[in-house]
Amino acid sequence: MESTSSPIPQFTEITRLNVKRLSEDEIIKQVHSTCVEQGIPLVLENYHKKRSFDHKLFTFRWLKLNQGDQEIVARDMISNTDEPMILSDYIDYVEDAVNSLIPPDQILYGKDIICPKPWKDYVANFLPSYFKYNGNNDLMSNLAPELRADNLMIYLGFGGTKTPLHKDMCASFGHNLMVYADEDTWSTWYMVGREDKEKMTALVREANQNIDLENYYVQPSQLAQAGFTVYRTEQRIGDFVLVPSECCHEVLNEGGSSIKVSWNRVTPYSVALAMIGSLPSYHSVLRPEAYQIKRVVHESITKWYDALARSSSRTKLNCEFVTKMEAPGRDLQAEFKLLINAYKTFLEQEWVASSKWDESIRIPKTFDNKMHLSCDFCHCDIWNRHLHCYKCVTEIGPAYDICLNCYRNGRGCTHPLTLRDGYKMKRLINIYTQSRKMYIKKIKKDPELRDLEESTESAGSLAYGRWKVSRALAKEEKMELHNEFPQQHYMEPYRPIPRKDPLKEKLKKKLKSGKRKHKGKRRPPSRKKIKSGDGNLEILDNSSSISTISSKTESTINGEQLRVRKEITKEEPERTDKTDDGSNHELNNRNDMLRTVRDFFFIDSVLGIFLNQNQNDHQ
């Protein structure tokens, strides 16, 4: 049943399971016991030897014919930069690289390429549903489709390309299946179990690096002398590598070209680990939380509660619980408990202690709580309570948001901020209370499931206290953004651009131009008279408009009758600007030009007629 790769001193070979000799239930039970509970990696081998495996689908030729015009970003292994390319061009590049026809100073790795839909559908039906991307065993499926993180990717590599040491996003569970490989081609994986992740982190820190930045590759010789267990395996075609949550790993591709399909699942176990590990670490290095863990927990616990409420039995939960989830080898009671405790932690972080809460202050509800919001400073996911500035402009428009952790640490904005809620706090507290009662009623009493506890030292209490003080100030207090950044950070914080005040801008323009609006009755403009033989034509000094044209007679000139308009009597009202965006200025200027051109041609035609008549009379 089990086999290992060729043994290498100083490394522990990863256990391998032959999928042709085990049933699906046996595989899942082994995966749950080894990967989920113990945090040790596992390899399922020989998937390519199954009759249903389609060798013609997973090829470079198929990609070039069907996805050749797809835009991708290739990672330069030398300069650690990204280079935009077309997929067909990169496939040609891989062929040249395998044949040693590329310059040695440039090695491009096609990673994180969006998986084609036929491949996605095939893998979903080919593998056990336990591993399905956005399946019943993936909490990400509880989000609306537009809010889900797309992490089903393909990797196109060749000998010399590699992935630096890292942990999968937000402690999620990783999957990597090699679907194509040239002869004598493999990928060498070095992995550290969950129990030794702190030791691995300390080893990287000694080199002045941070594992969450994902930019450091530890040499195998250094790993061999690490002093703790480092797992190793050679992944070949048909090998399905399973990466437990919080498992540190790096990959080196060797030999010819290869294709791998990779994705991640969010489980209740990964949520519990993310709360105490990944999320605080991401906040310290300003790394985005792409998986929206807090929102995932909120949506999941709501669905689990509804499913349990519909259950009429108090017996042990079965696979009919929660949208007919596949449950061999799983402990759904433990998973539901993990979700409840995670929800409790998130609520207590945002809950304001009653000693600091002011009932007279109304907290508005954000209109975009169904959108993916993030802190513009640390890039963490914003799910519910946060600070918002209406006078700053970011890359996405007039919005600048700060999470509670950043605000309590002194970061903020030069403008007064508004405290906003995505959901009413009473509703969220009720969801937790009812879920806890349902667990006790339908499953069992558990002393670890406690009531919510308020704290004056929580992020919500500290941020609310600072916000209430700044709100009470009579004048605006200039609060510049905090300038103490982490020594190493994943992304730069965003510096907002203050939005201009329309009234102030209008006043500045008037003062700059030196023009004052005339009050009272408008003084009529002076007129000049041009005399003709048959009538008087009055013309304004201002050439942009004609107020009055008068004539006492009608004359016939060159056999044509000219009727001069007797009166255009009403003066045009003074135009005023009602907006500060510049659109009305352009419109008024265009109208003035049109009036000027119209008046010029009218005057010119009238003068021309009179001049012709005078010339005829003279003759």
C-alpha cells in the first residue's frame, strides 16, 4: 500500500499511497488522519495510470491550440520580476529552454496561470469529491461567486524554475497534481510539518528574511542541517501532493517541461489556524488577505446553523448535515465547534466594551457590505466594523478605509473619519448565541463554548475610544498617517489623495481671477450706432452677443427683401457655475464661441448688404 522514493540522508521521505490499491473512503480517511489532524504532507501516486485519465487533454499542444492567445505573467527567476507574455509565446519559450536555446541570464516560470475550464471540469470529476475546488468540503463555496478567490491555477515549468519557501494563503489546504511531464522530469519538494513551522520561520529569520514575503529559497544543503524534520519527495506525472495547513514548502523543477494543476481549500481547521497564525502575520507585513476568512466564517456558520435547525434528530451528525457534505473520516461536530469559536474570536475583536460605548452616537451601516473591502494601509480584509473617510480619493475612487487594528495603533487620515458597520452588531451577536445554543441542544454540552466576553483592550474598544475623542474635538485635528512601517513588508501602504472641497475651490478661482460679481440691477452695455441710408443698426461693444437690433424701415436691396429684426429685447441672464468639475466651464466657453461666430456672420452679412447698396446708389 505504501512506498517511498529513493532515500536521501538528512531528509524524511513523504509517505506515498497507491490510489489503484485503495478505495476512495480509505484514501480520505488516511488524508484526514495524516494531513488534517497531524499536519504531515502526503502523496497520492499513479493517478495517471487510471483508465479515465486523459493524456491527450493535458498537453502543451492543447494549450497552444485552445488558449494560445491568453495573456499571462511569467516570473523571472533571476531578477524576481514579472514579465507579461502571451501563452503561445511562453510555450515556444519552454521548448527552447528544454533544448538549451535560451540565454542563461533569463529563466521565466509560468506560474499562477488561470486554469482552462475543460481542465477545471475534468479534475473536479476525476478526483474524489473530498478534494473538489469550491466543493462541499470547501468553505469558500459558501460565498457568493463574485466574492470567491480564484485560486485554481496551472504551473508550466522546466528544469531550473522553482517556487520559494512559503505557506499557502491563509492556512488553506493545498493540492498539486502533475498532469504532464517529459521523460526524466520531476519536481523536488522540501516540506516542513505544521509542528515545526516555528523552527522553520526562525531559520529563515536568521537570514534576515520573512517567510510570509515568499521571496527566499532555502538551499537544500541548509535544510539538511536544519536540526528538525524536513520532508522530501520527487513529484512525477500522476503524483498528487497534499500540503497541510501551515506547512512550509518549496519546490524545484528538474529535467524537461512539466504541467501541474494546483488549488487550495478553506476548511474549519484552516480557519482556526489562520486566526492565530497567518492573519496576524499578514497584518505585520502589510500582506493582503485574499480569502476573506472573516466573511467566509460568517456565511458558513449561518448555513451550518440553518442546516442543523432543519435536522430533527439529536443523533450523531451524518453526511446529510450541511448541504449533503461528503463525510467519510471527518468529524463534523468538531468542525462546527471550530467555526463557532472562530466566529466568537472575530466578534470579540470588534466588540466595544459597554463602559466605552455611547448610545447617543449613531453608527451608519455601509452600503457596500457585500463588496470585498480591505484596509488601505495594511491591506487586511475588512468584513464589518471599520473607519471610513469620505474626503479622500484612492485608486478605486472616493473611498479610504482603515481597519480597527491600524486605527488603534495611531494610523488614520488628515480628515475626520466615520465609524461604519457592515452588519448590525446585535444581529451578529444573536447569530453566535443561537449557534452556540443549537450546538448544545442538538449535539452536546461543551464547556469550551462560552458566552461572548467584552474587553476594554480589544481592537474595537481601543479604536472606538480614540475615534470618540477625535470626534468630540471642536476643530479638525491633523492626524497624519503613522510613518513607522514594518522593516520588511509585502506591499506599500496606500497614501490617499485628499479630495478638493468644491466651495473652497470656487472661492480660490474667484479670488485668483480678481472678478467680483455685480450686485443689484445689471448695468446695460454701451452701444455703438452704424448709420445706413434706410435705418439704424445698433451693435453692442461686447462682440459675444447682440442685445438689441432695431430698424425703422424695410428695404429692398438687389431685388431681395431684407427684414431686419426689430427687437431682440431680452438681455441674456448672467451665467453662473454650479459645479466644480469643469464641465460647465467648457460648455459655457463653447456657447460663447458659437454666439460670437453667429453674431459675426450676421453683422458681416448686414454690413455687406448696406455697402453694396451704397455703392449702387453712388453709381
